Amino acid sequence: MDPFEDTLRRLREAFNSGRTRPAEFRAAQLQGLGRFLQENKQLLRDVLAQDLHKPAFEADISELILCQNEVDYALKNLQAWMKDEPRSTNLFMKLDSVFIRKEPFGLVLIIAPWNYPLNLTLVPLVGALAAGNCMVLKPSEISQGTEKVLAEVLPQYLDQSSPNLGRIINQKQFQRLRTLLGCGRVAIGGQSNESDRYIAPTVLVDVQETEPVMQEEIFGPILPIVNVQSVDEAIEFINRREKPLALYAFSNSSQVVNQMLERTSSGSFGGNEGFTYISLPSVPFGGVGHSGMGRYHGKFTFDTFSHHRTCLLAPSGLEKLKEIRYPPYTDWNQQLLRWGMGSQSCSLL
């Protein structure tokens, strides 16, 4: 049997057994993830330094602290997130109970990129665990040190039916980024070291719209600059492309920033600030259109990995009262049904 098929079969069996659904199980998994972060803090700093040359402080504020905050936030709010949400009815359903129930999808796949290899693996994992799913984790094969820790150490802290981590080894990302250095003209940086997979922070100028650096996600320390004559031209430039994952507007004029916000669309927006909003579990992070599906952080991750199931429970023995809903319809029946199903009927009670 194919080992991947066997793994998926065991994960589906684990989910179908119902073991991941109780709040106690979900909380235990989140607590285990929290212990993994606390007990392996220095190890994680070391592998982030190995993979990305991140100083310890940067590793803390961009990866470790954010992941721990997500765990703490989910544990604090798990019971509230799991509760059914009552919903309003119309006149003919006043005796019925209508609500939304949050159900786990079942088996989910989390694929992480290499630029924030811990953060972008564990933050989605928090929501998937909180929502009661089984999951397959695929850390980036490029950030090899972080991948190794996630593959070998993390499973010791979670239920063994949950994690399964894959590995694909290649140097394509480095070669792709080095090729992009040939676009436009290098104004700052441009140095690279293949043995260390290092590319210096680089600014490109005189870049043409048709060049590869303007046609794909960069995911590297390369900043192409395109000159425009006005705010209107900048907005038109943005809007004739697919919606970006994030858009940042920097200006001394609040009017310019507000124009960029109101006349464009993106996954997230920052005015005179970078992506510091990713530190807030109270707001969602995610793309729109080609930049991504779904959203996560805090309860938004829980919701992304939950099926919101509409439910209605009607009391028995009331069919006589409900006959008005069935044909043949008299003029009076039709008038009453139209009124009863309208939103105004609910406000009268």
C-alpha cells in the first residue's frame, strides 16, 4: 500500500471516530503546541538563524511570540468559538430554533512557505486544531532546519494521529530569485552566495512591467521600483492587476492614504505602516481573489477550518398550525405568507 494513502486512511479513521471533536481534546492539543514552543524556544531560534540568519530578537517578534499569542488566544476563547450561534427567524418560525453550528471539515492540508517557516506553519495549525480537525502539515523544504524540528520534535507534543510532515529538497527558490536580479537595474545590493543561499537586500530601478519580477510573487529580499506621475496613475497600476495579498501606502498626506484604501482592494492594507497587524489575533489575515482563499489568525482561523452548518429544530405536533404554508393557496393565505416571511413581521413581535 502507498504509505501516503495509508497515512490519510488512518487520519480519516481517527477523525471519523470522533476523538478530535470534544473541546477537551482540542484544548489538550493546543496546550501541547504551547509546550512545544516554550520548551524548544532556543532550538527554534537556532534553526531560524540557520535557515534565514534571523537574530534571536527578530525570531521572537516575527515567529515565536506570534505563535504563542495565537495558542493563548485560542485556548482563552475556544469554548465561545465552539458555541452554536442563534439566528433570527420570521413569523412562521417563531417556535423553531435556528442556529449555526461550527463543524470541523475533517482532514485538512496546511502548506507553509519558507519566508516565515514557523509562523506560517503553526498559526494555521492553531486554528485547525481548535476547529477539531486532523491535519497534514507540509513545512517548506527550503527552510531545512525548521522543517527538521517540526518533523521530529513537534509530533512529540501532539496526538500522533494528527501531524504528518512531508519533505521535498531543492534549490529552485534561490535560483529563481537570482534570475530576478537581472530585471531592471540594481541600485542597491545585488550580491548573492549560492553555497549559503544568501541574497543581499536589493533595490531594482528602471523595471519594466513585463519583466518577470513584476509578474510573480517575489518572496525574497528584492524590491522593484516603478515610477508613476500621480496617485491616480498608481491606483490604476494596482487595479489593472490581480488583487495583492497586502498593500501599503506611505505618504505625508492622509488624503493620499485614504484614496489608496478606498479605491483599491487587497487582502490587507497598511497606511504608513508595514505588516505589524499580523501580531493581532483580533483581525484576520488572508488574501482575496488570486492572492489567496480563506483567512486566519485568532477566531478567523477557527472559522476557516470549520463548516458553519445552518440548523433548524422545529417542535413536533404543530403541523395543523403550519397548513397555511401548503397549497392550495387562497388570496388570504398568500397575503399572510408574504407578510409573515418579510423582515417587517419579525419586528412586530
